[in-house]
Amino acid sequence: MEYCKISEALRKKEGEEVKIRGWIYRKRSSGKIAFIVVRDSTGIIQTIVEKKNVSSEEFKNARKALIESSVEIEGVIHEDERAPGGREIHVKKFNVVGFAEEFPITEYQSVEFLLDNRHLWLRSRKLTEVMKLKAKVLRLIRQWFDENDFYEVTPSVITTNAAEGGATAFEFDYFGQKAYLSQTAQMYLEALIFSLERVWSLTPSFRAEKSRTRKHLTEYWHLEAEEAWVDNEGNMKIQEELISHVCQNIVKIARDELEFLGRDIESLKQIEPPFKRVKYKDAIKKLQEKGFEIKWGDDFGAPHERALVEGEEKPVFITHFPVEAKAFYMKISPDGKTVECADMLAPEGYGELIGGSERSEDIDSMIARLRQQGAKVENYEWYFDLRRYGSVPHSGFGLGLERLIMWLAKLDHIRDATPFPRMLRRAYP
Ligand code: NSS
């Protein structure tokens, strides 16, 4: 007999024989009987080991095996409404593959303890469901890019350009030369549109964020796209279609995960284009009306972002930020004061999901802005070449994958959207 997954065992009928394998999730035993709940990647099922049905060695091991021991079990399905999933297995063969030592994680543990034991805590139901959700979101994202004529490319993570500002760049010594861990693949994607026109990539991005917030990691998965012949408005259309594709389809392929995580399915089904576009200057006005002390030029913090999406069911774009507030590569609008950019804010206060813009084609303006930031302009010579040899209007964006997961899974901290979170004081395990 072949092993079957627990989800499959839970669909079998009374009296059917099954063979499963997994880890002990919960157990209790008395003199002649042991109730052992087993989990695998697909679910949990209760098994019942009775002294009379197995060898004495097997029964001894079933009683002795602690939580998280790995096991192989053969038995017969019995339908019972009281059991989780409505089925249990009456065990005929019980084999312990690996006896677990006493598992360090018990019911009530501090956040720090759980982070120290992240390699084990990943086995928890919640993190399991989040990781499944993340894999399925990635599947949908790939599908959307494939269907919309984007090429997936593989840019470098070692770079000499701190495109999102030197202050949050991790610097290191690259054989005697100053180099950085990439904050964005954008500049490399820009180089690739001149041959491929529409490209996307998924790479780790690094930000030396010194502040502790619920939405910042120092290492996160950055999904970026770059498109030739597309302006800021066209760029927003691509983003709203991508996000809507994910929302419309994730409810179909990850219903169980979303429900387990407490996400209301209906709210995601409503997400479809178009998303509202609000100019930065109107956002400032709206915030002032709501009583915030904020003025032209200020950046938005979490309370502002929350206020801006109050009452909104779909994500909202905030567009046309002041030139000084944004990166050197953004195209300056005809008014000379703002840039052709858009930040997509998630509903429900989950913050910025995407940052995107139309790219500047004006080398002098980019040099002036880089100088103002104190950047080493020589390092950007190759980037300016892209404007010198057949430049075209183009735009692109970057999506923080863990931010998207945080919103979809309704997580209250971004750390749970990634298996091994990297934060201000956390790089272990
Ligand atoms: O800084 S961004 O707003 N924009 C860029 O890096 C552009 N160069 C992207 C591009 O046009 N190709 O970052 C993009 C997104 C942002 O909206 C967040 O969702 C996410 O990256 N992000 C983060 N996620 C987690 N942790 C941190 N620290 C973080 N910083 C940005």
C-alpha cells in the first residue's frame, strides 16, 4: 500500500485501509489505549493505538513517543463525528521513525522565545498556513506575468549603486571596493527593457532599517517589474490588474488557508480594477481635514496611511509626491514640483504594498538630485548610458511580497510573512 496524505485519508470511507506518515501533533494515553493526533503538510488526523491491536513493542513506543516524533502508521478508517475532520484511524502498525526529545515550545511562550526557536516554530499551524498562502500567491503572480508577456529575469544582488538612498544600504567590502546589498533590482531591470521590453524579477532586497515597526524587515522579497513604452498611468493599470488577479484567484486556490488565518473571503473578491487615484496634495488636504498636523513635503507615517484608506475596500494609489520626497530616478511632472509616481496603499491600514514610477530620461536632473543626496555620481554612469542609447518612456514598480502576504493573511506583524525574519536585532536562526 502507498502512503497517502492526511487530507486524502480524511476523505476515505469507513473500513478503508490507509497508510500515513507525519509527526505527532498531540497525544494522550491511558493503560491500554493511546490517542495520537498526527500532522503532515496537508492536515491533522486522530489515530487510536490499542494494546490489543499492535505488538507490545509498538504499543510501548506509541506510549513513549513524545510530541513531534515522526511516525509511520497503518490502519483502518473509522468515521466518528467527534474526531477532528470526522475520521480517525484505528492503528494496526505503528512505527516511530525518529523519537523526538521534549519539544521546547509549549503553549504560552514569549515572542522572543518563539523567534529564537523559529526553526521549530515553523511547524505551527499558523506559519504553515502562511507559507502555503505565500507559495500560492507566487504561483498566481508568475501566471499573471506569463500571460501578460513579461520575461522573468535574474538581476544581481551585489551592487555598487544604492538606488534607494545610502542611509538604508548595507555596505560591505567587495575585494577592496565599496559595495552594497541590493535595495532594488530596478536599475538592472531598466537595462533589460531595451532588449526584452517587459521584465520582472523576484529577488531579496535589503534595507538597513534602524526603526522597529510592524512593516519593516531588513531583508525582504522584492517583486519588481519594468515596462518600456509605459507611462505612470499605464504602470498603475498593470499594478491594479496584477493585484486583482491575485485577489480574485487566491480565494479559489487558498480558501482553507485564508479561512484559517481569519481573512474574510468576500472582501478579497471585491478587489478589481480600477483602484482610486489620489494626488499627494489632495491626500495632505484630506489628512489636515481629519486633524493631522501635516504639511506639503512631509512623508506619510502609519497613522496617515491608515487614515487615507479609511472606508476604502480596495487599495488606493497616492500619486504625484513632491520631487524632494522621492528618489532621483523619478520623472518630474510638467508642474516641475511633483514626480510621476504612485504608491499603492493596502486597505485596512496594512500600509504601502507597492512603490512605482515613470522613470526620468533627463540626465542633468538626475545628476542634480543625486548630488543633493551626496551620492557618488560616477557610479551611475552606466545608468545614464541607458538614456544615451535609444531611450524610451518607461515605468516600473516594486512590490514587497511580505507586505502583500501580511495584508492577505491579516498578520499583525510582517515577521510572520517570512520563515526566517531579519530585523533590527534578529539574524538568528
Ligand atoms: O522603496 S520602494 O518603495 N521602491 C523601490 O524600491 C523601487 N525601486 C521599486 C521599483 O520601482 N522597482 O520599495 C518598494 C516596496 C514598498 O512599497 C514595500 O512594499 C516594500 O518594497 N518594502 C519593504 N518591505 C518590507 N520591509 C522593508 N523594509 C521594505 N521597504 C520597502
